[in-house]
Amino acid sequence: MSWTSEEDRVELVARFTALPGREGEVEHLLLALTAKVRQEPGCLAFEPHRVAAAPSGSGTAAGPEPIGTGFAVVEAYRDEAAFAAHLAADYGAEFNAALGPLIVEDGSVLTFLARLG
């Protein structure tokens, strides 16, 4: 058993927006991918979400009307090697190829995270 610290983790949020009318296809693809990624030995978290409206009374300002339905995935991997293995998985490439024509962006927008404290 190898020991890795929290500092070794790779954590990120992947975001993308389904084109109008393609939300069901995106959700289906994402849930199928989720089942596979969660089986990766170095995966600590892979949590898919549909972007939701802010609760009433939350004090958030209304922005422009969205182009489509947003999705976000919160991901965490044991270390850089585990993240590299995730990126190299054939099913990830298949997912990205299938997702491309269904979303607004050219691909997932990745935001890497660093824990505070």
C-alpha cells in the first residue's frame, strides 16, 4: 500500500453546457461515464451535477438567460498518476467524442482546485 497525502490529490471541476434539446443525451452519457470512472483505483470522487437555479431568497443576482443546461462534475484523484490514468482511459476519449456535438463549448472547461488550510 502506498501512502499519498492530501497535497498529492488532483481535484477539479469540469463544466459544460448541453445544447437545448440535448440535455437527456448528455445526462445519459455522463451517468454511464460516472459508473466507469468510479471504478478507477485512483478515483476518490466523481460527482456529476446538473446546474440548478438558485433558491429564492438566496440573494443571488439573476444573470442572462442560459444558452442551455449546465452540467458540472466534481472530481478528485489520489495523485497526478491516477489523474493521468483517468485521462488515458479509452472510455474517456469515447465520452468526449460523443459529448462534443451535444455541448456549447469546444470541450469540458476544467477548473483545478487547491485546498485551503
